[in-house]
Amino acid sequence: MKIKVQNRRRLMLALLALLVATGLFLCFRTQPIEVDLATAQRAPLRVTIGQEGRTRVVDRYVVTAPVNGYARRIHYEAGNAIARGATLVELEPLRAEILDARRRAEAQARIGATTASVSAAEQHASAAASDASLAQKESQRLHALRQSGYISAAAADQATSNAERSAAELRSAQFAVATAKHELEAARTSLQYAASGGSGKPVVIPSPVAGRVLRVIHKSEGTVAAGQALMEIGDPGALEVEVDVLSADAVRIHPGARVLFERWGGDGALEGTVRVIEPAGFTKVSALGVEEQRVWVIVAFTSAASKWQRLGDGFRVEASFILWEANDVLQIPASALFRDGSSWAAYTVAEGRAVKRRLEIGQRNGSGAQVLSGLQTGEQVIVHPDDRVRGGVKVAAR
């Protein structure tokens, strides 16, 4: 009986020791690291440069005033259709200044004064004509007496001089009459045009092309200067897209490159091709206050016009310039890659443990990377590996 009790006690102690050992093993054994896994697979891959752009009319015409004048009110509104040669604006000659009662009285008094000046000038001219006639006759009489020897040569010369001076005074008086008459006519004209508001045949500005009004800059009537912009016209059916990209990205884009326009407001994506990359850049301050060198890239639509006909001038679009694309590419998420010296590497999973693989990488975009060698289709890689993941470490899918 005593032996049975001892055996039972030993069995209980053994079971207790086994339980303690099992608990210690479970507590201190290495736990697998939970990771996110992705599978290497063959799928289409596209490398793009994305940037916002805006549409613009290909041929835009800014109608300006050819001369100084008074523009009549423009009755066109933005969006109105215009035929080629249609009258856009009419310019009248500049209108004369309207006189108030005081200035009108002054103008009328000026007419009276200039009328008196004309009379005085005419009277002076009449007197000068009489003096000139008398001096001429006196000169002829004294020259006759000089030939007979009754007067000296000096007296004859003095008579000639007096005749010439009188003729000059007559001409001056006649010029003064003409000047006074001109001033009188100017005073009368000023008063007449100030009362009528001016008159004259208007200058008609026709439309250079058939299209639509894009913007009316000077709608109300009023005085305009030569060269002043009045309105803009163009054909919204002929649109292109201007996109400003970083100069470092512009060197990777070439004329003829394919472009996709997504999230432009309509269904599906629109397509286009790069028409021109402008050779001169410009400085632009970003939203973060950083100065950037950017370049305008002009894109022409290749999609049917019926798909983008609701777009207008200055509409916003999101452009994706396709630098490279292929339909059957072995790829993994770009977040699985990390630098290993001068090469790229990724962690694969084999028998529950992480294995570091050096890979040869081709094209990359923001989400995927092309694998040229070092990985097979269907193998799993660890996405976003942290500092705990190393070769040989146990891992488990999260």
C-alpha cells in the first residue's frame, strides 16, 4: 500500500515537471514574425509620368482696336457662334468734349473775338494795300524824275525801298486775314461738334475666322486705345492640352509619346500624343514654396472628337505620359525591394523562413517593378520588410 502511494506521488511530480518544461519551452521559443506577402506574377506594366494640365484652343484670336476711337457696345456673349467676316465691333471717331454753359459762353465769345479779329485784319490789309499802291506810284514818279535829272539817285532808291516795304506789309496783312479767318472757322467748328457730340463714319472690325466667342474683354461702349484687346474668339472644336512638367521629366518625354487623360469629368480615358516639347523652361514656385524649373508640353487629342466635345477652353485634365509599357511582365510590388550594396534584393519565403534574393530589376513605376532575373513566377516575397526580417528568420503571413 505504501509503495502505491509513493508511485502515485512520483507520477504526479513527473507530470508537474513535464507541464513546467512545456510552459517554459512555449514561452521562450522564437515566435515567427508576421509579414505581408505578395506573389510574383506576370501582368501588364506601365511606366508613366503624371501631371495636371489644362485644355486650350489651338487657334486663338485676340481682336484689338486698330485705331483710337469710341467703341460701340458689343452685343456678343461668350459662347456665341460667329461667322467669318461678321461684324464684331464698330469704332466711331473720338467724340468731342461736351461744353457746359460757362464754357459754351466762352466758346461763343471766342467766336465774336475772332470775328472782330478778322474785321480788324481786313481793315489793316485794306490800309496796307492803299499804302502799297501809293508807294508804288511814288516810286514810279520819282524814277521818271531821276531819268530827267531833277532828283538825286538816293531819293529814287529811297522811293523803291518804301514801295518794297509797303508790299511786304500788304502781304503780312493778307496773311493775318487768312489766319484770323482760320481761327474763326476753328472756333465755330469746336462749338458745332461740341453741341452735336461728333460725327463720322464708324470703323468696322470683322471676325477673322468662323468660331465662337471665348471671352468679351471690353463689352460696354467707351473710348478705346489703339491695340487695346476687345474680345477673344476661336474654335472650341479644335482643342489641345498644355501640361507643365519638371524639366527633369521633360527630357524623358519625346514627341509622339502616348498620353492618357483620366479623371477629366467624362466616362473612360481619353488618348493623345505629344505634339511638341517647348525648348525653353520657366521658373514656378510650388505649393511648398520651392522654386522649380518646368517645361510646357503640348499634347494633341487622338480620341474621337465626339468623346471630348464637352471640354472647353481652360478645362482641367490629368495627363499620364506613357514612357514604357508591356503586356506580359514578371513583376513584384516595388515596396518589396531594398538596396543590397549596389544591387536590388528582396526577401522570399521558403519553408516558413525568410530568404534574401538578389534580383535584376528592369522598369519600375510607383507600384510595381519588372524582375529580369532572380525570381520565378508564383514565388512569394515579403512586402515592406522591417528591421526584424533577416535571412533565416521564421515568418508567417499576417
